[in-house]
Amino acid sequence: MNLTKLAFAAIALFAVLIALHAAYLHGAKSADAPTKAGDPTSETAHSAAEAGSAEATEEAAGPAEDFPVESLIEAMMARAGRRSDDDLDDVDAGRPGGKGKRNASSARARKEQEDGQTSDADPAEEEQPRKGDRALAKAQELIELGDYEAARNLLENTLENNPNNDKAYRTLAKLYRTLGMTEEELDTYARWLEASPDNPVPHFYMASALTHSGADDQALAELSTFMQLSGGDLTAYPMAASLYRRLGMGEQEGAMLETWAAAAPDSVDARRALATYYQRTGHSAAALVEYQAVIDLAPESFSAQIGLANVLQSLGRYDEAESHLITAMNLRPGDLNVRLQLGDTYRRAGDVAAAIETYQAIIDDQPGSQQARRAARAINRLERQ
């Protein structure tokens, strides 16, 4: 076994130990601290896969963002791929590496299929993207099994055969990030940038990695390039906002989200992200407007009902908060955290009878749950008053 294999084996073992320890801590923490209903960083966040669409599903966002950034990146990459395939006139078929030729072949085959014609494209050209997809799937499988060296070798081989495989660069860089190999991660992004100089996505990833390593000025430069290359893609605004937030640049984060919402006023995603930003930064009046806009667009938005209830509660407008919490409870009848929050709101409003009734219903429905134990303690406190 050579030194590289030994290094990867040691890193792999270390990563497994970290993962096991993190899983243990997560389990212990989840047993003692339930998700706080209405916290915009812990509640569900609306998928922004289509930046201007109000028809997306709610999914969990990370603790440092109000929307799933990876979904935004996937959407941007997909749109960039479609534009590349459709724009036959601008394809450079003689580009080294064959990227233009593959794009032309793919677009031609798709057009002929739509027209009912038979494609005469080179079968080898048609097979290459499929081979790349299979290699990526295998690499991901190896990563999940902890065989990081084999995954890295497979990804490097994929890039040798196709230097323009965006997903291979991304997967390889993520592997290095998982292993804490920052220099290798940055080098992978640099190779990606060289292979795809007009692609905004690697600039975003490079900026993100630079923020983690503390190189804020370089990160901002990459972020600026990312915005320039995005060509008006609305997805770029929330992506940039997420990086500005990580850099502690609240005003710039807000400006990006406001631009997004202004450009897509009927987007549930944009209005929700702006609402949570306003809520998080203490702009209650503006948060109320944006949450109400989300509810007008999507009345069954659970997180918007919760967010609006929280802002109203912070302003002492308990009756209105109760109404939205009841709506949220009806949307998710099994969510005990919402019912517990409703009981707390009744208590703060001075409606002791309604608070005790709500708490007792939680105990009756789920007597062994953590929420039931909290409800029982709340009842005991109220009865001692």
C-alpha cells in the first residue's frame, strides 16, 4: 500500500469516527430539544428549485439558510444544460475535449426524436454521457460505503475521459470537503473553472469554499464573478444571499432577497425567503407583509402560517397569532410542537383555560411524548399560580 492509500485510509477511518460521533450527539440532542415551531432556521423551508414558481414542495433547509441551496444549484445547472443543448448555432464543435460536439449531437438527436426522424449521430458520442452518469452513480455508492480512494480514482478517471463533466467535479470536490481536504477541494474547483470558464456554478462553489477557509475577500471576488456570469438567472439571487449571510453581510443578503422578490413577486419561494430574513433581522412590520403575501399565494403553506404567528406573537397580537397557529395545526394535525406552541400562546394571552385544555389534549393524544411531558409541566405551573 503506497502513502496515498495510507493517507486515504486514515482519513476514511477518521471520517467514519466523526460521523458516528455526530450521529450519537444528534440522537442525544433530538431526545432533549425538539424543533421549535416557527423558528425560520429550523422549520421546513420551501424548495426553490424553480425560482419563479409557487408550485414547489416544502423540505428541510440547513441551519445557515432559509432555503435549500443545493436545490437552487441543481436548477441552475439543469437550465444551463438545456440552454447549451438548445443553442445549436453557438456550439463550437471543434472545442478541445469535444464538449461542443457532444452538445450538438445531444441536441440534434433530441430534435430529430421530436420530429420523428432517426438520428445518425455517432453511437460512441451518445453513449459517453450515459457512461459518465453510471460512473457518478458508482462513485456515490463507493462514498456511501466509505471507500473514498476508489471513489476518487473513479471520479478522476471520469474527468480524464470527459474534462467537462460538471457533476464529476462537484462530486469530487464534495468528497474532498467531507474529508477535510480543503486545498484539494479548492484545486478541484479551479480545474472546473478552467474547463468551464463561462459556467457560474463553480464560481459559487469556489466562493463557498473560500468562506469556510476564511478567505473572505477572495470569496467576494468569486461571488461577483458568479453574479456576472449568471446572466439574470433569478436563482442566483438567493444563492448569493446565502453566501452573504455566511459572511455576516446582512445588508447585502437582504438586497439580494429583495431583488429576487421584486423580480418574481408571485414566487412563494422568494417572498418566503424575504419574510424569514425580515423576521430574523427584527423587521417585524416588513415580515408581516411578506408572510401575508406568501399565504395569499399559497394558503396551505405551513411554514408561512407558523412564521406569521411568531411575528404576531412577538408583537403581542396573540389573538391573530392563535388564528394562524390553528390553521397550521389543521394543516399538520399530528405536529405536537404546533399544538404546544398554541397552548403557550393561550397562556401568554392570559387564557388559562384554553391553555390547559390544549396542553391536556397533547397529553391525552401522545402520553409518552416529550411534548406531553412539557405540557404536563406547563399545566403544573399554571395550577400553582
